Amino acid sequence: MQHEEEHLKEPGHDLTKEHEDPFLEKLHGIIRFAIKILAVLMVAVIVWGIGDVIHVLYQRLTAPPFLLLSINDILATFGAFLAVLIAIEIFINISMYLKTDVIPVRLVVATALMAISRKVIIFDFEKITPPFILGTATVVFALGITYWLISRRI
């Protein structure tokens, strides 16, 4: 009973190893194995992303004018860096899920906030429309409020 109460206090959904029904317990085991595969793949994506950051930076620095970065080059580099950081956050989400059997909703919302913030940082204001900016602002505001509410644990 106390185990159930602990899960009710945590925001998120659980996928515990123990279950009353042996069939569901087996299915949960399959899902947990799939999550471990996703964790390995995410590490590969992170390493690949680091390689991409190095490649982008190398290309930008070796293109004429040599060793000078334009604002577009800097934004492209920021985008590559932030993509790797988001991948790391997703890996942390997966790791926490494997450790606790609970989806860390607050961390998921924080990751979403980071991802949309990345988008804002690399906006090309010459190419996007005002409704797109307004929509993005609405998403950022909603995620910010959601994160704040989850953090308060009312």
C-alpha cells in the first residue's frame, strides 16, 4: 500500500518491475529492455552530434574569410551545440526513468522548454512570420507555466 502511495505522489507514470499479472510483468520487462536500447542509441546520437558540432565549426572556420565567423555561422554553431545538449537531456530522462520506474515529468517539460528555446535562439527573423513567432511564444509561455506549477508541487 505504501509503495502505491509513493507512486501516486510522483508526477508521471510508472512501469514497475513487479506487477500482479505475470503477463503484464513480462510486457513491462520488454518495455524496460526497449528503453535500455533507446539509451544506448541516444549515447550514439550524442557522440554523433559532438562530431557534427566539430564538423560544423571546422567548416565555418576554414571557409573564407579564414577563422572568422559571421552571425549566421555563430547561430549554426549554437544550434548544433544546443541539439547535443537536448540529446543529453533526453538521455538523462531515459536514465532517470530506468532508475526510478517513473517518467520524470518535470524533466521532460524542462527538456521541451530547452528544445523550444533552442528554436527561438536560432530563429531567422527574415524568414518567419508573425503568427509563427506568436505561436512559439505561446508554447514557451505554456511550458514555463507548466514547469513552474510542477516545481511548486501544489
